[in-house]
Amino acid sequence: MVIKKEMTGQQAYQKLADLCARSEHCQYEMTEKMRQWGVSDKEQAQVMDRLVKERYVDDERFARAFIYDKIRYNKWGRRKVEQALWMKHVDEHISRPLLDEVDDEEYLHILRPLLEQKRRSTKAASDYELTMKLTRFALSRGFTMEIINQCLDAIGQPQE
């Protein structure tokens, strides 16, 4: 039988500082890791205070990088990014202004090629059915109806 040894606050701090030095992480992720490692609540609070004070963890910096990556590389829309940040417990007062900085043109620039590609590979009996399939696809990627309609107009899809 293996006895799981709980990690000390100092050990957790060193592991988390190393992790944060390699990539951006939010406070929630760090707290969850410490909880899984069996770090006491008191030590978790001390470690988090130190990580924040030493700027290893910064939720605003994390949110900015997260938004940039998810929009440009994963080709997500605003709604999906919002939801993912909510799941990571990033405060809305941090995430909303950062999401507002992203111009609609950027979403259009991302979605238009996605819809054009999807349109070529989608089989539909009518224009209406094709439009609905493309709309569902774009909604699943987290884009708003306003952006979807603008893209469908741009690629020559009839609107219903």
C-alpha cells in the first residue's frame, strides 16, 4: 500500500513557480493543483499570495494571453472564450474589458475562412439547410449571430 505524502507549502511554491515561469496560469489552476497535492488551506493562501506578489501569477496577464491564443490559434468566438474563462474562475471585471478590446473585424477574419471551408464540405438539400448547418457550426465555435450573419453575407449565403 502506497501512502501519499502531502506536499509542503515551500515544495508547492517551487513547483508552481517553475510551472508559471514556463507558461501563463491563473490563480484557480494553481489553487486546484495545490488542493490535489494535499497542501493545507493556510499554506495554499500563503503560496498564492507569494506567487501573486512575485508576479508569477497574474489573472489579467493570463486572460490576455488566453484570449489571444484561443481566438487566433483555436479559432474560437467570443462566447466560447468567455465560457472558458468563466470555467477557469477569471473574474468578469478582468475578462470583459479584454474581450471588448477584440474588434469584430478580427472575429470576421477568423470565421470567414472557416465558413468557406465548411461550406465546401457540407452537403445540404437546400440553401436554407446549408445556412442552418453553417450557422450551427459557427455557434458551436462560440461566434455570435451578428458575426455569423455578417460572414454568411460576405460569402454569399442566403439568409433566413
